[in-house]
Amino acid sequence: MFHVVAVFMLLIGYGASQTKDDCPAGVPRDNTLIIHSGFCFSFNFTKIPHKDARATCEKHGGTLALVKTPDLQDFLYNQLAHYYNHTHDKVWIGLNDIAAEDKFVWEDGTSLNYSNWASGEGPNSGSIQHVFQHNTEDCVILDVTARGKWHDYSCDHSVVFLSTTPELHSFICQYTPVGRSSTEPTQKSAGTSPSTTEISVQPVVTLATITNPCPPFTCDLDCGMDGFKKDATTGCSICECDI
Ligand SMILES: *[C@@H]1O[C@H](CO)[C@@H](O)[C@H](O)[C@H]1NC(C)=O
Ligand SMILES: *[C@@H]1O[C@H](CO)[C@@H](O)[C@H](O)[C@H]1NC(C)=O
Ligand SMILES: *[C@@H]1O[C@H](CO)[C@@H](O)[C@H](O)[C@H]1NC(C)=O
């Protein structure tokens, strides 16, 4: 009998997860509510002006979505395009330069250090359209029709050839689950399954090394499939075939 002493699996830590129940009360619990990277995201396909969209999120203590990482950008885009099938939608996100022209900030006050502007959009763009309209385009939409790229849009009305059209768009609210500290969780990579309703911290698995108590073994015999005989007490191989 060969002596494999043991393989230990030590479970350090334990599962911690958030569910839709941890999202603020009053946020509808249906398939428009999804948890990702430790935040609750509520997709709302009612097309309304930016300030009303923002107020809807703030009513439950949230903001429009703060798309600060490529991971989150990909997740939100994939949800919109491939889960909700809103391939022709444009949605308000929580980025604007209302306070200072061309200085885009997230609604939580943090500055922009990841961005996904379409070409010719965003601050300091030299495009003709931007030069003429940048003073009036202070709010930002994620454009599903343009693979999720961002465009600055007028927050309420656009004037095109002297005719005024209201800017009414879908939006995404972001909420910190209730009862969590405000420290941002580490972003998890990939994991864009649309059916994900909770995130969980995987337990850390540590493998103990396998200890072999037998002395180094050499033997000139070729025992083929039969293998070597084992010492009855130590379990170590001895130089005889196990026939
Ligand atoms: C979407 O926003 C509208 C307008 O504020 C609100 O009446 C509605 O309850 C929201 N729906 C969801 C699913 O949050
Ligand atoms: C979106 O379209 C796909 C493929 O057509 C379909 O399987 C899926 O159920 C649709 N999703 C929703 C939310 O309607
Ligand atoms: C983004 O900003 C955070 C703090 O706001 C900073 O810690 C981080 O290093 C920045 N990342 C990049 C890529 O600049």
C-alpha cells in the first residue's frame, strides 16, 4: 500500500455575496436590476431628460452609472446590446461637464481617468461639430449603436437647423448595496454572464505539499505493468516485482 500522506484543502475565508435584496429598497427587483462588481445596476428604458434620469437614481441614493473601468464599460454594453437587445439605444451615464466646460467629472466628484469617447467627442475635441456645440453638450450618453462609445449630448434640448428636439434617453442607475462600507471593491474581470444575480468571493484553496516518507528508490528490474512490491510496514517500494 503506497503511502500518500495527505492532500489538505484548507478553506480560508468564506463565501460572501450580495443579492438583489441588498440593493436599496424601492429599486424594482426585476430583470432590469443586476449586481456586478459589487454594485447594483438598475437599467431603466423610460426615455427621459438627463436631469429627470439623474433624479430617479438619486431618489434611492444612487447616481447614474459611473463607468470608471473597461470591465464595467464592457459589462454595461453587453447587457444593453446582448441581454436587453437594446441595440438602437443611447443611455445616460453619470458623467458631465455641467460645472466647468470641458472638465468632465463623474457624479460622485471623481475625475475621469478611463474614458471611451467616440472619435470627435469629449473634451478638447477639435471636430467642427464639437467646436460649434461643446458649450451646449454637457451630458454624456453611452451609444449602443456605436459599440458603446460615449458621446457628449445636450442635457435637455438639441437645436438642429433651428428646430429644437428634446434629448430623451434611457439610463442606468448605480447603487451601493445597503450595509456595505463605501470602499470600492476590486473590479472582477470578465464574468459578464447576464444571468448573474449575485457575486461571490471564491474561497482561497491552499494545497499542502504531498510528503513522501520513503527513501530515494532505484532498481534495475523492469516490472512492466505489475510494478514494484511494497514493504508491508513502511509502504515503500522494494526492488522486487509485485506479481
Ligand atoms: C424608470 O424611471 C421612471 C421615471 O423616473 C420611473 O417612474 C420608473 O419607476 C423607473 N423604472 C424602474 C424600473 O426603475
Ligand atoms: C435578446 O435576443 C436573444 C437572441 O435573439 C434572445 O435569446 C434573448 O432572450 C433576448 N433577450 C431579451 C431580454 O429579450
Ligand atoms: C485612476 O484614479 C485613481 C484614483 O482616483 C487612481 O488610484 C488610479 O491610479 C487611476 N488610474 C489610472 C490608470 O490613472
